[in-house]
Amino acid sequence: MQARAVRPAVRGNGKRGLVLLVLGALLLVLGVTGLFSLQGKAIRFDTAYDSHGDLSAFFFGKLEEGQGYNLFQNAWLGMVRYRLWVMILGLILIVGYVAMNRELLYSQKVAPYVFVAPFIITFVVFLAYPLITTIMMSFQEITGAGTRWIGLKNYQDMFANKNFYTAVRNSSVYMVLTCAILIPVPMLLAYLVEVGAVKVGNLFKTVAFMPVLCSVVVAGIIFRMMFSELEGAMMNQLRVFFGQKPITWLKDANGSMFAMVLLCFWRWTGMNMLYYMAGLKSIPRDLYEAAEIDGANGVQKFTRICLPLLKPTTIYVLTISIYAGLAMFTESYMIFGGNNSPKNYGLTIVGYLYRYGFEKVDKFGFASAVGLVLLVGALIITLIQLRITGTIGKKED
């Protein structure tokens, strides 16, 4: 009898709690939708709403003289203005539902959704929403007075600008050179350390990894002084030592690219070594012993055992190197002391985006178009690389 008396109570709480859950989720969604609909103009909207100013730049268009908003429009504007309290109220209702149904905390059916929820929320807030907003902004002209839909004009202006092609060329060359250096060299160094060819292996690993811990800002300033046009600069002293004349490194296309690639090589060789050493640790020692019995030397063991079995590591290093090469900005900015290098020798695609998104006024839409082109280009290059290496599109036997 007691068990029968308890069950209806639990069911009743569940029904009442379900209303709280639905209402709380609805309020939370409305609050988040209101926040996202402002597209980064929340402070301006709040100020205009509180001062009973013109809200046509945000919602519903301009009102005629004597005209006012209807009930639903006023409700939406009020909800957007007090969006934070709406979201807090929604969360309180959801917490109340959970408190009324504490058995959900121990439910095996609910647990997977609870663990996945942080990733989904993070993905929506920090990736999906910014991406959707950027796509919309790329078709708009964004000024202090508001936004205006202009279609493909931002893309047309971008592809008609010669500096855009200069930035693409510089980033592409930088990406190719860094990938060509930062894959074979760290792989070879990691193998030499692993097989004991380097006598002070632990010290070598420590020294090689130390540049990773150095701030890119500090490293950029140091390299700017190293490649200075003064005769006492380090690189010019090296030229004099080998019987060459000092040159203005950062006022030459090849010298500028050499400085940026050298900085990348200095900073990230140790990190890529770490990746390859982890890959080498996963190779069974029995394979090396079997190769030694068959009479294989060190070069043969490296080419016949290490290279094939390090393919997953190489693909990973290549993928992140492609991304890092295309996304490079801070190194160039610090080496040249700003985003305006001589004849745009240090201009990268991200630097080009930064120039129009932050250094110029009312160019957010144009910068959004540049960012989308960079995203699509990086995605295409990565997919081609993964297809060539057999990571995707490989038919199973």
C-alpha cells in the first residue's frame, strides 16, 4: 500500500516539473536568441531602450509619427532588454525541475546528455554562432550608423585588391616553407635522440623545447634586432664574417621571408620533436631487433620502420603546420614592428584581415569576407592533404 501511495506522488511531481523544464528551456532559448540577435550591439540597444530612443536600427524598422509598437513587439523588446534576467529565470526553473526530480541525477539515460552538454554549448556559442554571424556580416556594410545589405560587394572588392593576392602569396609561401622544414628536421632529430645517437639526449631535448616556452612577442622583438639593417646586428655580423656585405634584411622579399621562417623553425622544432618522440615510443622494440638480425643499418631502420609507422604523427604535424602557416600573424607583426611592412613583404592573410577589421573604420564586413575566404582555403588545403595521405576517402579492404 505504501509503494502504491508513493508512485502517484512521483508521477505528479514529474508532470509539474515537466512544465518548469519546458518553460525554463523556453526562457533560456529566448534570452540567448535575443542576445545573439543584437549582433554585438547590446550596449547601444540598452542605452536606446532606457532613454526611449529610436530602436529602428535594431528591430522592426522606423516608426512613423504617432505610431507605436504593438503588444508582441513591446514584449520582444522588453525581453531583449532584460535578456540576462530572462536567462537567469530560465536556469532557475530548470534547476527547480531537477530538484523536484532528483532521481534524474542518477539516471543512466540522462547522464550521456549531461556529459555532452558542455561541448554542445561551447560549440554553439564559440564556433557555430560566430561562424553564422561572420557569414551574415560578409554580405553587409557595417558602420557606426548601422548595417546595410550589399550582397557580394565585399568579395568583389577583396578579389579586386592586389594587396589581397600579396597576402595570399606570402602566407602560402610561408606555409610551404615551414611545412617543408618543420616535418623532416624534427623527425630526424627525434629519431637520433631515441636511438641514442645524441650523447646528452635529455639536455638536448630540454634545450630544443625551451623556445616553445618563449613568448612570441619577445621572440619577435629579438629577431627584429637580429635582422636589423645596422652593421652591428647579428645577421649582418655573420655576413661580414663570411666575407659578405651587410644588407637590409627586412626591406627585401627574400630576407623578410627568411626571418619569419627562421623564427618559426626556432620556436616550433622542439614541439614537433615532442610529437615525433611520442610516435617513436609507440613503435615496438621487437621490430628494431628483427631488423638488426636481418642486417639492417640505422638508415634502413629509419626508412623501412620509422617512416611508415610514423605516418599518423606526420599527418597530424602536417595538418597543424598548414593551419599555423596560414594563421601566422603575430610573428610578422613583431618582426616588422607593426602591420605595415616595406612593400608588404610581411603581410599575411591574417594581417590583411586585421588591417581592415581593426585598423580601418567601418570595414568589419570586408574583414568578415576575408576571414571566410581564409577559412574555406584552409579547409580545402587540409582536405586535399588528408585525401592524398589516405586519411579520408580510403576504401576499406
